[in-house]
Amino acid sequence: MYKEDTIAAVATPAGEGGVGIVRVSGPDAERIAASVFVRDEGKNNRLESHRLHYGAIRDPETGRTLDQVLLTIMRQPRSYTGEDVVEVHCHGGVFVVQRILGLILSEGARHAQPGEFTKRAFLNGKLDLTQAEAVLDLIAARTEKGVDLALGQSSGELSNWVGELREELLDIVAQVEAAIDFPEEEIELLERPVLAAKIDALRAKINVIIGTYEWGRLFREGAKVCISGRPNVGKSSLFNALIGAERVIVTPIPGTTRDMIEESINLDGLPVILCDTAGIRDTTDEVERIGVSLSLQHLEKSEAVIVVLDGSAVLTDEDKVFLSSIASKKGLVAINKSDLEQRVARDQLSQIAGDKKFVTVSAARGYGMQELKGSLRELILPMHAESTIVLTNLRHKIALMCGEHALADASSGLRQLEPPELVAVALQKVRESLEEIIGLVQNDDILERIFSKFCIGK
């Protein structure tokens, strides 16, 4: 459990806004609210739960009014954390919000740690661990699809699936343990081929869901795509055209881009982080040389690459060397400057680039941008029928993989006539893996790592 004290924090983003919210949770939340919140005369009765009340925040020592506010109290257990929760909705100036928070802290609350409100919701049984993690995913989502995936997990889709899998597992465990308790009747109780088949069916279900992780990860984290090529082929112009803004300086001078610049775009629900990199070439300029080195590093770590060629020029040795060097990388070729007379030899290009798709574009005039975006989306993540459950979290994937490996050991043990005690040990590992996902098995290190990623106030 946790220390049952009262915590408080600002729940709205830093900076100025129309409304700021200070959140308080814990056994003293209502007492603190009563000491600083003042309503009109004649309205000093106990505040009704789950209603907004108009009044003022006033310093009880000086009698000074800090702001006119709306205040709501949500009494336990019908609150986000499962404790008494008070929210003060005030004007959204930075100074006003911090003054109200400071007053609440002076009345006995403690400043909340990152994710502490959601952590209390988990510890009080309001959320399981996958739903708590989905809160963080929902906050960080950058596309509609990312929001949909986070909402599905927060509503318990993954939790329910894990729960059903756990129930199937427990049925198998019960039969194995019965054989341990009544060894003289093991042959009748332990139907090894039947149980092994059931275990293999569980493995198949788990492997299907594990297979969705890369798909879900890309929607959660975004795909990194590098725009690369030799200098002066129009990489920065293409970058600007794809994001729809003049983000990068464009000049006819080779080597203008010397640093790596990133921007995010939305490709039909898939968040993509575009990287405009320095032109890759041999150079004696120290600054440009560092830029080229950075380009090569980011190119290596990217999910895909857009190779930009100058369609108005013949292929150079630099083009050929670069195309050959990324042969094993997922990518496509953007033949730029389609508004000019074309001189690039397509046959020669096909021999060097292999099966990479060519898209003809004019970054300067915006020609071919939609085709390029569509081709890039299909390259990174081809459209296909979605699974009902999609993994977006590496922790869940690792736990399921551990469970699947333990199931394989149990299945093998049954078929090889190993003692039921050994089979039971393997099945217990599976159970622990499943329960770790939803938080039935609590690991303080895991909890600390998960909730430390949250913002303060959530």
C-alpha cells in the first residue's frame, strides 16, 4: 500500500490558459477545501459531492481572496483515485494557479509526485495496471488511431483478454495439481495429450497478440523516416513540402543543411517523425563533416528512408554508392524536380535500387506529394485487418513472451512424461507472467518505472 496522506498538484499544462485546475486527493482533501473555499453567505452547508460550486479561494490567515473559482468535491469511493478528491477550477494564469497550490500545500497537503494520482487509483483498485498505462498513452497520443488504441486499452480490452486467458490456464493448472495431490490416480487425472493440446492453443493465442506489437508500437511511438541523399537534390524542399511549412532553409548552395531537423506528420493515423539530414558526401569542411556523420547515424536507426535523387541530372557516382549502401534498408526513391527536363536513367536506377519503389515528385511545386505520402505509409505499415487486441507496450510483450516460453516447456513436459510437479512449475511461471501484466502481481520497481513517466498532476 502507500502512506495515506493528502497530495496536491496542478493538473493542467504549464503556461497561460483559460482555466487552471489544482487537484487534491487524500483524507484531508475536504478539510483543506473547507479551510480555503468561501461561498456566499447562507451557503456554508456541507458541499454536495460531484457538483460544481461557485465561490472564492481565500487565505484563512490574511483573509485575502486569491481568485474566484469553481470547486468540486468527489467523495470516495466515487473518484478517480478512490479517495476524497477536490478540484479547484481557477483562472489559468501561471501566478494564480501557483498561489492557490501554495495555499493548499500550506494547509497540510504534500506536493504530488509524477503519476501519483493514477498510482493511487491503481492501488485502490480503480484501474488495473494496463488501464493505468493506457492513461499515459492517451495523453501522449498524436493521432486519432493512437487515441483509439489507448481508449480501447483504458476500457479494459487487454485486461479482459488476459483475464480470459488466465481462466483457461487455471483450468489446466487445476488438473495438473490434482494429479500431484493424488499420484495414484495420475493416469486418470492427467490426460497428457489433451492438456498439451489445450496449452498449445493458448500459445497460439498469445503468439497472435505478440505479433501485433510492432504495429501497435508504431502507432504509439511513431515511425522515424530519414530523408537522405547527396547534397543539392532537394531534400530540404521535399521536407518542407511534406510537412506543409517552410521549416528548413533552402538554397542552391550544396551543404546548406548541416544539422538534423525533425518534424512530425500524420500519415492516415500513423505518426511519422521526418528527419531532414545533411547531404551525404565526402567533405573537408569540419562542420559539414559532423553533419554527415549524424545523418549516417540517424539513417541507421530509422524505420525507413526516402532517397532523394535529382531527376534533372544523370546519376552520379555519389548517388550510386548511396543507393547501394541502403539496399537492405526499408525505403523508397523520390525522383525530384519533375518540373524540369528529366535526365535520370530509369533502367540504370532499377538495376541499382532493386525493388524499391520510385515516386516522381516536384518538391518546389508540390507535385506528387500525396502519392509519396501514400507510398510511404504503405511501406512502413501496410494496411491489413486489425486484431481485436493490439499490444502497444514493450512490457506487455515481454511478459507474454515469457509466458509463451513457459507454456512451451509445460507442453513439452507433458508429452515427454515429465513429473506433474515440473509441469506445474512451468504453468506457475505462465500465471505470474499474465498476472504481472494487469498488476495482480505487484513489483515495486515496475510500478516506480511506469508511474515516473507520468506528468505531475495525473
